[in-house]
Amino acid sequence: MSDDKFFDRLRQEASTLRYEPRDDATWTRLAARIRSRIDAPQLTVAQLLARWFRPITVAMAGLAIATSVGFAYVENSREPATLEQMSSNSDVEIAVGGDVYSVND
């Protein structure tokens, strides 16, 4: 096919990586395992979708829980405003449509 010796060299170097069991029992088990995977019934569409969506659903649920815990921590870690702090600032600013309105007592 080709005069290039690359594939011949690749086969020779890869021969040490091949798995070739020495005993017949291992060959029999290996062949049986391959046959069982080939003869396995095909997945239905529902099973295929379940196989994909279950991990995604678990990941999204974990993300939602982590976000909820994070928000709760941030809200509870702030110091609450006291009545004196709220009453000391008499200016109230309201922003509507990009305009800022200030209301003073």
C-alpha cells in the first residue's frame, strides 16, 4: 500500500502493549464478556435519556443547594441595622428611570 515504514514501526512498538493472556480460562472469560456486551439488549429512548438526565439533574440540584446555602450565609453574616443607624440618615433617595430624587425630613 505504502512505502512508508511508519505503520510497520508502529505495530512493532505497540506489540509490547498488547494484552495477550497465556491461559485458556482467561481467553474464555474475555470472549464471554465481549459476547455478553454485544448481545446485550439495546437501550430504549427513555433509558438513554434517564442515563443522561439523572447526573445532570443531580448536579443542578447540588448547585441549587450550594447557592441557597451561600445566600443564607451572606444574609446572616451581615450586621443588622439598628434603629439609631436608620434614624440618623434622614435623606431618602429614590431612583426612577435613571433620575435620582432626594426626600428630606
